[in-house]
Amino acid sequence: MSRSAHPAGPRYADVLPEGHYPAPPADLNALHPRVWSRTVSRNEDGVATVGGLDVKRLAEEFGTPAYFLDEDDFRARCRAWREAFGPDADVFYAGKAFLSRAVVRWLTEEGLNLDVCSAGELATALDAGMPAERIALHGNNKSAEEISRAVEAGVGRIVVDSFQEIVRVAHTAQRAGKRQRVQIRVTVGVEAHTHEFIATAHEDQKFGLPLAGGQAAEAVRRALKLDGLELIGIHSHIGSQIFDTSGFEVAAHRVVGLLREIRDEHGVELPEIDLGGGLGIAYTPDDDPREPQEIATALRAIVERECAAAGLAVPRLSVEPGRAIVGPTAFTLYEVGTVKELPGLRTYVSVDGGMSDNIRTALYDADYSVALVSRTSTADPMLSRVVGKHCESGDIVVRDAFLPADVAPGDLLAVPATGAYCRSMASNYNHALRPPVVVVKDGTARVIVRRETEEDLLRLDVG
């Protein structure tokens, strides 16, 4: 069965057959605001700029490939999510999308909480000064060391994911003389319209405890009996890159049903519900994501309606946007190395990065946009495939794109919406050096994650 799937929610079935391509855009020089960060434009010379700096200057100073992150856009999106949900809800930034000490400081200053899912993410959060009570620890197989560090640090919640973990967290907290706040992650049987590998609420997967068969209810019963735990709520996450809230409506109905069972059986009304993240962003101009205020209004209405029907007080709501905040705020800048025309097929445009800095195209068949940004062009559109430099036929950055027919070695191409998961999932395949993350703001640029060096690679090789 083909793995090809549209990563943009309900349009997942609209996959075009091989050899059938959309029409080229009306203007190859346009930078669609839905796809690019808010300060991106072209200057009078036709060179793309971000934060007041043109990409030619950025390439000269920082090299390519490199990720360029728009700080003003990132902060604005943090504020939009926080203001949309208000003071009686919690917004947890999902650190797996992209995390650094600078990002942690921005989150702290903008009033967001932080979701981490590893010891490394927790260490980064604590080192950068995020208050521990504003941190949540996730993960389907947390080590004893990770749990111990989280409990000792005083994290605000641990999302437990199995029967074994309930016991581990309880025992760790008791040994530390603490009572750890926890949520139980449940799978609600809702399969979000997304790629199989990023749909996380159907029963046949590694995350959570299924509602079906009573495992979630049994997890609640065990957690309520253990002195080391304070069960504060239920957690549900239905997938990623979702464009509508219909899946959340079904999930909320089933989670609230569990809350009602807990009240009826144990006499306890849990005070919190976390509906996870997964809201989509625009990777292409055809994608039409919802704004935070619209999402907040819809989710609140869903939870309030379900709680009213169940006769429950409305619990405090949490959400976990990661991609929806950082994804649109960054682009990856590449230099063209070779251009290879295959008559009657397409033209392969090779850049100096590839699957080591963006694995999502190979892993998920993800769609991306791309633009010539070092100049404008009046040349005809050319069906292109933007590929990397790795020894791998699947090393594709943008599978099907239209670029100007005069694109040439030395030109700069930029792929937008790469703020989420690209640097987080970057690798050293072929011993490639992972690119830097450069923040731009008000005409200045600074490195927040430096480019790797050969010395970095060799230092780990103790052979």
C-alpha cells in the first residue's frame, strides 16, 4: 500500500497521481504571506529580506544551508495563542518542534508553559530558566532517571503513559517526599486525517492507554490509590498537522465521558483536560490553517457543551501548539550547486543541504514550497525537483516545484515553514554538519545554535 498521504488534514485523500502536477503559480517571484514568516518580503533589488536583512548578506555571513528564524514572528505567535486561550487555560509549547535556550527564554517572557519529552529537553528548559512548575514531561517510555530528575526539579505535571509508569512516578515521588501532579494520556479511538506515522489517537499505536477495553479507566483507578500521585486530569492527542476541529470534538466527547465515569465511580471531578496539539500550518499557499482565536473559541465551545451534557463543571483546558508557533517563523536557505535537466520529465536542482537538515519529505512525503530568493526572474516556470547532496535517491527537499527556467548554480533558494522539526530531526547522515539556527530581528542577526564543525564530529569518534 502506498505511503503517499497529504499531510494537511481533511485533504489527505487528494493525492495527485504520479505524473499529474498542479499548474504553475501566476507569479514565481511572489512570496505568499500564508507560507512565509511575517517580516519576509523582497527589497527593491528583488532580493528576499527577513527582519530587515537580505538573504545575500545572511548567506555571506552565516553560510548555507542555514535556518533563519524570525524572532518577532515567533513572539507574536506566542502572544496570539496565550491571548486566545486567556488566563483560565494553559498553553504549553511543544518543545519537540524546536527547542533551544533562547527559545525557552522567549517562552518564559511571553507567558507560555513548556512541554518536554526527554532528559535533554528538560535540561535545556531548566538551564534556560523556565520555572519548573510551568514544565510538563511527556514520553511513552520515560527512564527512571528522567522521572527522578523531573520530580526533584518540581515539574508541574508528568503525563503518564502506561501502568508501569504510574507506579514508577508514584514510587519516585514517595522517595522524594513529594506528591507529583500527573495526567493520564488516553487514546480515544479518533484517527486524525493525517499521515499514518503522525496520527496518534487510534488504538494500534505506542502512545497512551486506550479508552476501549477499560485500560484508561483502570489507570485512573490505580493512580487515585497511590499516595505519591495527585491525578489532575486526562490528556488526549489525536495527531499532527490537523486543519479542522471535528476530530477534537469526538475526542472531547469521549474524554468527558471518562471524566463522568470517574466522578460516578470515585466521587472525584478531575480539574483539568489537555487536548494536545497538532494544529496545522501552511506549507503551501493551498493550505489554510485556522488562527489561534478561532481554534480557542471552537475548543472551548466543544468542551463546554460536552461538560454541560455530562453534568460536569468545565475543567481547566490545556493545549500544546509547537509546529503552529515555530513552524512558520523560519525558513532554510540553500545555495544551488547543480542543475540537471531530464528532457520530458523534470529538472533536478541540487542544493547544499538535503535530508540531513529536512527529513520530513522523505519520512512523511511532506509538501513544501520553495522560491528563488537571491533575485527575481522573468523566465518561464520550470517543473523542478529540489534535491540534496546526500548519497540517497530519497534525498528530496521539495518533490514537485516550479522554479524559473534560468535558475543556476550559485543562486539562493529558500524553503519556508521549516521552523518545526527540521532542526530537531536533523542528522549527520554522510557525516554532514548540521546547520546553524540564526535569529533575525530589527536588522540584526545572531546565532542561537551554531553550525557543527568537523571537530565536533571527530570529538565524538573515540575509536
